[in-house]
Amino acid sequence: MEETPVEPLEMTGKTVDEAIEKALAKLGVGIDDVEVVVLDRGRGGILGIGAEEARVQVMPRQVDLIDLAKETI
């Protein structure tokens, strides 16, 4: 059974949720279709000084092409 190759996508945002949403939009998939690893939760800083963005790695789940074809027929 062949599986589609997947590349992890790293994305940043003001919050973890924002970073995930940006990654999902870029990949064009829903949250159920990916695995998410939080690399850095980020921090707000004081009045924005010293703030760091949250960073996540999002990887599409492996898809078995034969099973996918069976579902669509």
C-alpha cells in the first residue's frame, strides 16, 4: 500500500491557536487531518517588549491512497 509523502510545516503566531490556524489554512486541511507539535508556546512580554511568538509544527496525517480511492468510488 502506497502512502503519500508528507512534509512537516512550521508556523508561528501570537498564540498557539493562531499558529495552528495559519498552518491549517496554508495546508488547506482541518485539524482532524494533521498532527500538531507545539515547539514553543511563546510569551506576551510587557507591553509587547520581549514578546516571542508561539511556534508549532504541523504534519498532515499519512493517507493510504488505496483506502482513499475505495472511499471515493
